[in-house]
Amino acid sequence: MAENASKELRKTAKSPYCWDMMRLLDNARKNGELTDVTLRVEGETFPAHRCVLAASSQFFHGLFTNDMKEKSASIVTIEGIPVTAMDQLLSYLYTGEAQISEANVDDLIASANYLLLPRLKNIACKFKERHMSATNCVATFLYAEKYDCKELKTYAGELIKQNFATVGKSKEFVQISCDQMKDLISGDDIVIGTEEEIFEIILEWIAQNQDEKERHFAKLFRLVRLSSISEQYLYTKLMCHELVQANSECRQILMDEIRWRALYSGQEISRQKPRTCLQTHEDAIITCGGLSPDERIRNFTVCYVPATKTWYELAPMLLRRFRHGFASCQGYVYAIGGKGEDSVYNSVERYDPRTNSWGFVAPLPQRVTLMGAATLQGLLYVAGGIAFSSEHGGRRCDTSQRYNPSTNSWTIVAPLKRRKSSVCLVSDTHYLYCIGGLADDGFLSDVDRYDPKLNVWTQMAPTSEQRGCACGVCLEKKIYIFGGTVDPFSLNALVSCEVYDITLNEWQSIAPLQVPRFHGSAVLLRDEVYLFGGTGSQSVDRQNSRIVECYDIKKNTWLDAHSMPYNETYFRGCPVKTLE
């Protein structure tokens, strides 16, 4: 902005008489008339009147009334004031008026601070506020602290917080002190896309002067809200970062978070409150796809809020599909493979709750349907199913496939112990569990556990009953399995349910379903499990087939039923986090 265009005139005198008198005095100063003192600034001289200076500034009042040599000196040297600011300073002292521009505002603030002119300092700070942006807020913040401009510093700090993801990576940001950084990142009101950005900005800040700043790492790491960090980032970045590993306090903080996640696996219970911009409404369920009673394949996407028993229609999937995998991962929801109207898919769609939109991501390496799907440590897994190829057609498979959202790529990992479809795939914080299913020789009670570190499947204690097409959830080191079927003609479903104690490697029965169901969906919200769709018994009437059952894990009881807008098999659902 041109200097002339940015000038602002500040007039404060109310009385025309007073204004005229001060203007005449200022003209006398400029003409050297009746002046009794000369101010020397950076070698230049400025004649003035002692009485006017003393009346306008506490600094000059003290200078001219105390027993110091300046009291009677005809020439007084003023240190710490830039010569470029003197004309405007003297004009202000005489008339209460100053022309403030972007070129002189910094000098005026510094000079007003030195000469004890709070009103001029405040006027100049307000001007600076109006011309502040994300590009200069860090410099302004540092300047405001240097000259004790409290309101300006607060305003600049708020602007830094509102643009932290960008500002934190700027060259100026490295000048921020450790205490200033702590103040910025300790609050709830900082605006970021993910908590991971806080950690990355800390690393960049340290990297600019690592020898000096590394000693502050633990203080700053304490303020990273690990509960809001994705599992993938936690395990792949934080756990192996040299600064974390080199500090015992940081290692302990990280291990505490990992233990907490293991203890409350499957629950949305956090050790730390998310920052305001990351707070979510988590008591919602997204469902999509499936097969209607009249054999129509759906692409409906619906959101269910149990608290109000309300269903909301969302953007439909791009393809109609059923017998597909469905899971949430890193804030998105994925519909994987499955069967369409005339083919089996290897396509994968991703739903973004923030924009209510679907988009395709990298396809599966192998076309598959009737598989299990789950998320572990920020990665998406698909196991088993019926795989289709031009060479063999459709047959049960032992394939396990893993998707990395960060690289948008799939990898084939260790195969299952045997070929099977219609499995239930569940995860805790450390392992995947592939439960039951249908093999070529019948329904199974097998339970296989996958260790991602070793890339191996290990056989665990079998379920009490054989079952395929079941659904399940994990909570507090226990896995809950609901319904399923052992009917090869898919005419009848089970009502039996079981719980697996991960620590003891034991299964036991729990309260049965009210409505028999297989190929349904189980979704955990806090301590309650919601069972959707998949009713599969000839004895179930049309009305009961729409029942959404709710299981209270702590009480081992089924609560009052909810209802679906339509009945569906091969129904898929998962919890979703939507921004409030």
C-alpha cells in the first residue's frame, strides 16, 4: 500500500480555541520562535518549548523538573529515538495529531513506548492491527512483546492460532521462543487440520537451531494431544522418532497413551480433550449398500443418530454394491469390493463426512466379495472372501490385503490359515482377529489372529459354535460376536452370541439376540452395540426385520429396540466422526 494512501489523521482537541493555540505553538516550533531547548537526535537538531514537552510527556516532565543536567541544558540529546520519527512525535506532542503510515508505525510505537506516550502508542497499535495478516502476524507478535503492546500481542497471537498450520511453517516462526510456543500450543483454540501438524511444526521449529532448541523438546511434546493422533502416525512416526526415543519423559508419555488405547480399545474414550477445531460428534453411524428383500442392490448411504433415533440420507455411493467390505479409517469411510449388478468389484470408494461426498481410491489387487474388513493402527485390512479371476472364476480365498491411506496403495500380506469367506474381522489396538466363516467343507469355528509386526496369522481358541456371516466388535480386551448362520441355503440365522476374552483366550456365551440375523452389521458406540439388518429367518415377520437391536455390554442385556427405515441383508455400518 502506498504510504500516502495509508496515512491516518488523528485529532483529539475538542475546543477550537485549544486547537488553534496548539497549532500556533507547533508553527512557532517549526519556525524556531520562542524555543528554549533543542533536542538532538542522531546528530540532527529539533528546537522546542520545554513547557509544551513537559505538559505532553511524563518522560520530558521528569527530564526537565528533576535535578539533572538536562533541566537547564540548552541542548538535550535523546537516545533510542529514530530521527525519522521525530517530526511526527513533536507534532503529536504539540497538537495531539499524528500521521501514521506503514512506513513509520513501528518507529512511532517504539518511540511512544520510550517517551511514555500511552495514547500515541495505542493509536499506532490499532493502526498496526488493521494492517495485520497471516503473512506478518508473527513479526507483529514478536514486536508487540518487545514493546509491551499487550492488546496488539493478543490480537497477533489470535491470528497466529487461526492460521497455525501455515504460519507455523513460515521462516519468521523460528524466532518464536519456547515459552511463546508453549503458550500458543497449550490452548484449545488453535486451528489445525490434524493434531499431527502440531508435532511437525515443533520439529521444524527445533530443526532451525537444534543444538539450542532440542533441550525444549520434552516441554513441547507434553502439549501434543496424543489422543488426537492417528494410530498410524503414532506407531510409524512418533514411536521411532529419535527425539522421542532419546528422552525418557517423552517415551513414558507415549507408552501411557499406547496403554490407554489398549485398555479402551474400541471405545471413544480419550485421555485428552481434542482441540476445539478437532472436536467431533461421535454418536453417529453410517450405513451403505446392501440387498433389499426384492433382490435390488442398493447404493444408499444413510446416517443414523441413536440419541434421537433419527435417520438422515447422505450422498449415495458411486456404485451399487453388496457383499462388500466396510470400515472407517482416519476419518473416512471405505466401501470395498463386493458385488454389483453384473460383476464383482475390485473398486474402492471413500466417503468424506466433512464434504458428504464419495470418491474412488486405489482398487484392490484382487476382486473379492464376502470378505471381512477392519482397521488396525491406521491401516485398512481385508481378509478372506470369494475372489474372482478370469482363470478360476469365483472361489474362496485366503488372501489378506492391506491399504495405506497415506500412500493410497494396497499390499498383499500374509495369507489366512485356510481359504474361507463370510468371516468376521475385528481388531484391537495390536492384532486382527478373523473369526468363523465358511470354508469349502462347511462352516467354521476357527479364530486366527494377525500380528502386523511379524506378518503372521496364529490360531487361537475356537468359538463355542460354528458360525459364518456373523458380525462383531471389540471393547476393553474382549471381542463380542453376534448371530451368523450355519445354514448352507441361507434361510435361517442364529440368535446366539459369544464373547472372547483376549487375555484368557477363552469364549463364553452372552445374552442372545432378539431377532435372528446374519450378514448384518454391528457398530460400537461407547458401551453399546447396535445391530443392523441381516435378518435371515423364515419366522421373522416384515416388521421385526427392521428392528435395530442395542446391546448394553456392561449389563449384558438388550435395550429398547430402534428401527430401520427399510429391511436389508448384506448391510454394512460403522461409527463415524462428523465435525460439530
